[in-house]
Amino acid sequence: MNAIMTNFEIDTSKARGVPKWEGLSEIDQAIRDNRLMEYRIKKSWADPWGRRLTIAVLVVIAAGFSYLAGASFGLW
């Protein structure tokens, strides 16, 4: 058994101790970013120019998709 794993490797694994739970801090950061994005969306929607720009972009995207869907069905 000692030929495969040296005593040094066993001691260093015990010395590491408790992990820092880095995954939980990443989840916390993601939750925080999601709240910031929600705040930015609400703030932009409250602005009249931001609302108009958002609606205009969505209308252009919907018109493009409807044109492509109509062309694929042979409507024009």
C-alpha cells in the first residue's frame, strides 16, 4: 500500500482540513447578479425611452421571425 501512496500524500490530505465551500459562494454571487439584472430591467422599463426601445426591438425581432416563418411555409 505504501508503494502506491506515500505517507507524505496522506499527511497533506489530512492537513487540508475543512473545504471552503467555494460552490456556495458562486451560487450566492449568481443570486446577487440576478437581483441586479432584475433591478436594471425594472429601471429600464420605467424609463419612457427605454420602454420604447425595448418594444421596438421586440417588434423588429417578431417581424423578422414571422417573415422567415411565412417564407418557409411558402406564403411569399
